[in-house]
Amino acid sequence: MAGFETYHQEYQRIEDYDEDSPPGEEDLLIHVPEGRGDPWHHIKNLDNFFTRIYHFHQKNGFACMVLSEFFELVQFLFVVTFTTFLFNCVEYDVLFANRVINHTGQSPLGPLDRKKVTLPDAILPGEQCTERIQGNSWIIFLLIMAAIFWVYRLVKVICNVLSYWEIRQFYKKALKIQMDELCNFTWQEVQGRLIHLQREQPMCVQKRELSELDIYHRILRFKNYTVAMINKSLLPVRLRVPFFSDMIFLTQGLKYNFELILFWGPLSLFQNKWSLHPKYKRAANRQELAKKLSRIILLTGLVNLLLCPFVLVWQVLYAFFSYAEVIKREPGSLGARRWSLYGRLYLRHFNELDHELQGRLGRGYKPAAKYMNAFVSPLLAVLAKNVAFFSGSVLAVLIALTVYDEDVLTVQHILTAITVLGLVITITRSFIPDEHMVWCPEQLLQCVLAHIHYMPDHWKGNANKSETRDEMAQLFQYKAVFILEELLSPIITPFILIFPLRSKSLEIIDFFRNFTVDVAGVGDICSFAQMDIRRHGNPQWMSEGQTEASVYQQAENGKTELSLMHFTIKNPRWQPPQESSVFISHLKEKVHQDAQTGPSPQLLLSEAPLCTSLLSNESATGPDNLLASVLAHPVLTASGLPGRNRRFVPPSSTASAAASVLASLSSSQQPHAGRSRSHTLLPSRQSHDSTMYCSDHTVGDSMSASDSRLLSQSYSALASEFASAEMSLHAIYMHEVHQQKTQHASGPFQASVPMRELSINSAQGPQIQSAQTVTDSHRLGGWAEEEEEEQVDEEEINTSPVPDQTSRGSS
């Protein structure tokens, strides 16, 4: 495949281009038939083009994007004006009834003069409010700065709206997708039309064939660099705090500064969005470049320090307006968890789009929450129960009194007492364990790892340790911790830039020189994003004998191998290069070899109800049941429980169980082989464009276009769920094999091993992925958390009935 060159320790020099396009794209434009004056034929930057195409799809089209931009402007304007009003136009002594006011004058409030205060009484007249604002120079200065920023954002929004309109026209006229049908198309379908359009009307003039990897490289150019730097522990996000253990600190503000310094700022290492500056590609002047980068980082840190008070004020105001009502209505929401920003980068594969990452972490949210909630303190539980009892008793009396006579609410501080007591009860209940929870930390952690794919090796066998839970909490943090970190970010970020990051200037220069390659028609990309086993493979992750990478060149935690498998199964039409194909073939052979000693898939399916009970997954779907069976089967066989035929089965490892199912899935995808298994395990993928079972083709052909589309969407969602389970099975298998290799010298391999990363089956059939809406979490001038909602369970999958099952769960 073009673009996969031989690795050189020093970046091969690229000529300095002054044009606005990558080499070979100087005259780049989206060609349309002659005589048509469509606006998108002026687009030259394919990075921006493909990124806008992707965001347009994920944000549900023109109307939603324009409305979001409009409300961002309104939101900023509201926060500034409302805050100014609260500080200058409200008489709080009157509002709190410390003094009474009438239209003739003010007088001290006597005990007999108390009367009801209305909101208009506490609001100052317009003239007096204006005088207060004009008399405060700081308010005027802040308002001027806010006005300048708002005007800048207004101009940017206008430009964005024009760009959105061009993309809308491209969707309608070039891709033949109407706006009312956009939400019914998955990204894989949109991407397929882009690739087909390249063949008919070339968008990239240097490459006749546009591959899925080329599109991913353009969309994720800088994100792949960031993921690689996190993987190589290059960015200073781990801080040592006195009297505490090491802490992970990575916020939206700190990440923004990293990207500003390295990628798109005026003094960044890239001369444009697709080309690293030529001077950073040569090793001769690395020391001088490191000193220059150190000065840039210092300057950025000082600017952050100067702007710290203003940014801090905005952070506090934004957090208050965003979370005050939610905390009052649902105090327990602060105890909910979310994947941290560091966790998202640590767990992200190379070449993984946002919606793919969100869907994967969403599937892991529920088991991760159950694992974290399984750790309780008996002492805190006893205290919490008693505090909840006393608080609940007082609250019950207050509520009963208000029901009897609503005038009780007029008593001073009675509402405050009710609110505080409700908050105390909600907090204390979070320390009381669920009496129905089964203490099974190893299996719960395995279930988590099957979805999130990357975890440290030393977690194996230590799932019940508090140290493991604390490290997991760095990836899966409390929402309250997230809010606190964002509030402290303006204070801590300048010091991280000035001290830890500056000391890594030389390492950063070497990283970009050693791990940047030029791909024809794409530009400069991170070499790790090529997922080249020979160049960046790790021998401990099933690439032994296939890689020439040194320790410095290897990706940590098997990220190269796992990213390759993930991309292959997400894009089944993609043709990997020779080295990658050899690795995938070797993995398939190893799976079929280990499947010979594993249990049959029918036995695993028969154990599904018992296994889901063991893992406390009462609402599991068919794919989840299959995954639970693989995870819990070694536990059941080791405990001597009988199978569905009332006979005892020999103990087996998780690796052999996963290999057995994967081998069955692989055989069911072969032509005329295992047809019955394709019905019970996985939807058929014999046709690239089909998302239905083989026996349902005639039904789909006889339907109308609209009915067929609805049925196709249903099977697409079903196929996506099974594909996720298939990828999780590869993750289980590869982690088990990795643990076998690392523990071979120290002792025999244990059956139950926590997973660490995801591998994906390289099935030749297509993987139709269900589209997931990714809401833009960026807010104007502030920060916003990315939603971490639990995934709603999809369709229940009917498996073979087990009328004679006698297995019982035990913990």
C-alpha cells in the first residue's frame, strides 16, 4: 500500500512547500462535471474537508449545527449580561429582607413592619444600575474584553455557517444524501460513498484510489500524535503530590495548550495542518530546536499565568450556571462517574474516530461502574446508615409539618434545612453497599477490560486490591473530581507548562523527528498511525518474528497490534499491507489451534444465563451473554459445576474459550460453511452490502424501499452489537496469550486473567456500524464535560433454548 515506507531513525527530508496543500495537491479541488458551479469545487484542504464531512454527519446536519453555533453565542452573551446584572443591579439587603423599601424611601426594618418582598423591590432602576457599572473600571474593562471576544466568535460563526452550507450541498449533490435521511446513514456508508466518488470524480489528484485509512489519517492526524505521546509517556500528565500518591491531571485547558504549542498555534511545530516544518525533520540542530521550543512553552505558560484570574472567573461562573440546578435536583449526580480525559486518550486506539471510541467506552460504562461500586468500607457503611437514619427522621418530620400546614415553609431557613438534609441522605446512601451485589472483582474487571481494551499488566490477579481501584479511578473518575479539576485548571496549567513540559522539549523534538512519515497524498502523519507491525510491533503481543522495532520504537501495551485489529474489523473492505496481513493470518492460525482445546460454542451459549447472573448483568443482550459466558466459563469449570448435559466438563482457560467462539465465527463466515452457526452467533457477512441474515435476503428484496431501509437499520444495529462482542473476544484472547508469554518463566498460567487491550477479528465480510450521535461538547469560551451516559441495551438476541439446564450460580 502506498505510504508504508521503510523506517528511518531520522525523518526523510521533505521539500519545503509554500502552497496551501500537501505535496501533489497544489491544484487540489473536488472535481464536478463541467458547467456546474457548485461551491465545493474551491475546497483545497482535504484535512478540513473530510473533518467537516465527518462532523456534519455526527452532528446531524446543517440545521442542528447552525442552531448549536447560534446558542453558543447566546449562551456567552447571557452569562456575561446576567452576571453583570447580578453584581450591579440587585439590592441584596432588600432581597434578604434586611431592610424594607417602598416607593417613597427606605427605612430600617422593625419587627412589626415585616412584609413580603417581591423581586421588583430588589431590582435597582436602570439609571442607578448604569451608574454602578460606569463607576467600576474593572467591570467596564471585562465587558470590553467580552465584547471583543464575542464579535470574534460572531465572525467565526458566520464563516462556519457558510462552510456548513457548502458541506450540505456536497452531501445532497455529490453523495446523493438528503438532509432528512442523513441520520439514517452510518459513517461507514458515508465513507463508502466518498471512496466511490474518488473513483469517478477524483478529490485527491495524486492518488487514484482513496482508502479508508487515508480518510482516517486526515481526520485524526493530530489526535494520533497525541495518543502516541500518551502511550510513550511523553506528555507530563502524571504529577507527584506531597503526602499523596501520583496523580493524573489532564484537563480541557491543559490539552488545549498542548495542541496550541505542538500542532496549530502560530509558533507550533507544523507549518500547516498537514506538514511538519522541515527544520524539525533533521537531527543536526535538535539542541537549538529544543531550546526554541522551551522558550515557546515558557511564553505560553506566562501568558496562561497572566490570564489565570480571568479564566478562573469564567470557569467558576460556567460551572455554577451549568451544575447548580442539577446538583440541587439530583445531588447524587456528583457521585456518578465518567471516563476522564486522560482515560480517553490512554484507551484510544490509533485511527479510532470519536463515535467509535464513545460507543466502546459506553459499553464499558456499566461494568466499570459495578466494579468501582463493589469496593466499600465497612466502617463508612455503618456510619452512613446511622447518619442517613437521623437525617431521614428529621427530614420526615419537616415534610410532615409542611404537608399539614404550608405556612411552615415561611419559617426562616426551613427550605435550607430540607435541602441540606436531602443532600446528606443522598451522599450517605452512596456509601451503603448494594446488598444484592456479588463480590466477584476479578470477573467484573475482566468484563471491563473486554470493552476498554487497555489496562496495566500488574492488575492481573489484583482486582480486589485498593491500589487497582485507585488506578482505575484515574481512568474512571467521579464527576465531582472532573468539575474540581476543571476549576483548578487555570491555576495548575501554567506551572505544568513552565516546569514539567519545558524539561521534555528535547524528547518532544526527537519524537516528532523519529515518528513522523510522509504519506503520498496525505502529508506528514504519526508513523504509529500506520499500524505497521514490522516497524512498531511488540514481540510480546503476538508479533514475535514479524517486527524489527527496538524498545524505543515499539508501541506500549500492544497498541499497534490492537489498533490494527480494531481498524480491520471496523473497516472490513480495507486491504492491509503485507506485514499487517501476515500478522492477521498468524493470529487466525493461533486462534484455530487453541480452539481445539476449548469448549464448544453451544456449551458456552447454554451457560449464558448462569454467567450473566454471576456477573450481575441482569439486562444483558445476546452478544453480552456470549461475552459473559467466555469470561465466566473457566470459573464454572474450575468449580466443578455440571454443564447443560449434566456432565462435568474439564477445566479450560479463558483464552481457549474465546478462541473456540472466534473459530466458530470465522468458520461461519466461510461460504457454505457453518450456516446454522451464522444464525445463532452472528449475522451473515457474506455480502459487503448486506446487514441481514442469509435467509432474509428474499424478504428484503420483496419490501418497499422505505421498509427495506428500516429493516436494514435494525440488522445494522444488531450486527454492530455482535461485532463489538467479536472485538471483545479478540481482546480477551490476545490478553490471555500475552499473559501466558510474560508469565511463562515465573510459573504456570492461571485460567482467569484480567484483560488489557482489544484485538479485532479480521473477517473479510463487512462490518456495518450503527451511527452514534456525538454531541459537540465544546462550549463557547468555557469547558463542557463529554457525556458518559450508559448505553441503552439493543435488541434481545434469541439463543438456543436450554430446557435441561441445571447449573446454579455460586460466588
